[in-house]
Amino acid sequence: NVMIASAICASSSMPMLVEAVRLLEKAPDGSLRPWPGSTDLMRDGTMMADSPCEQLQQMWNVRWSIISQVNPHVVPFSLPYVLAKRISQFSGVFAKRLTMAEGWLRRCIWNTLRTFQRWTGFPKEGSWISQLLFQDYFGHVNIIHYEMRFQDYLRLIKNETSLEDFRNKVEAASRCTAEELPFMRLRAARRRSSARASGGMSRGVAREFNNPLGCNDQA
């Protein structure tokens, strides 16, 4: 019964830009009232769990995720991932080992930030900045829009200056997506093959269960 407009306002809420809001619902008499499911002020989900893969697995048994990461603040954390993707294009044992170290490099970044936080007390533990920094933004397939430039960060909340700039960003995002398409197709093919194999095994088990001794029905 949550009003869509209030949910959109909550999803658009970001610190220092848009204030957090209470979710609203429509009462039987048609009036609006606070949603009783939560008394907290709500803001965009990226502040707590931008990529809630663990929650989706617990609720819906989602075992494979495709993350299209458009938040600009995530791009610096994705540098090890982008580096690993570039190195994986080369052959050789050394390149493969560097690619496998991608997760370790990301953990090094987070551990460095954690150490800085313990030494300086910034960002404050539990603050929105801390929650924004220390979460896992990645899934099994990650589409990272890594072609952001420094001037793009300066213009985050401004419109594009020209239609050409907008088209360039769309084309850059398309290139980032195209790089991940082979992995998506491969995963889909593996799932289809697994489904066919499990279906055949299920039929075979059913036949064996109905005729455990292998007797011929005509005998």
C-alpha cells in the first residue's frame, strides 16, 4: 500500500542533496498516512546496500547477478576489476595470476580505507559516508562505466552541455556493456545445458524408480 510517489522520493534521497522522507500509504478513507512498516526516514538504497546480492539470495535464491554499476563513486573501487579485465586479454601464466588477484586487490583497497578510518576517526563509524564506502558493490558479472573523466565528477548534478556529449556517454556505456555480453551468453548456455541434463537425469531416475529391477513389461 506504499504510495509510489513517496517511494520515488525516498529512492532519490541523498545526503546534502535531497532530504530523507517517510514512506506514505493510502488509508481506507483515501487519506495519506505514514506507512506503519517503518518509522525511520528512508533514503536511496545505495547508502546501505547498493548491490544486495546476499539479501536476494536469501529471499529469492538468486545465485547469479549482473550488476550495471552507474554510481560514479564506485568507479575508483572498481579499478582492480577493470585492470583484471584488461590483463585477462593477454595470454600467459603471469597474466592469469594477476587476473585471479582482482579480489585480493579490492580487499587491499578496503583494508587501507579501514586502517585510515581507525587512525583518523574519519569517516565516523556508522555514518552515511562509512556505509557508502564499506560495502560490496560487485556481483558475478559487473558492467562498470569506467570511462568517466575528472570533469564528469565536477558536473554530477548538472545536465549535459550538448547532445553530442550525451551521445558519447551512451556510446561509452554501450561499449562497457558489450564487453560483458560473452560472459552473459556463456552463463545462459551453461544454464540451458544444465537444465537439459538435469531433466534427462530426472526422467531416467523416474524410469528406474518405476521399474527398479529393469524388468521388461512384455515378459
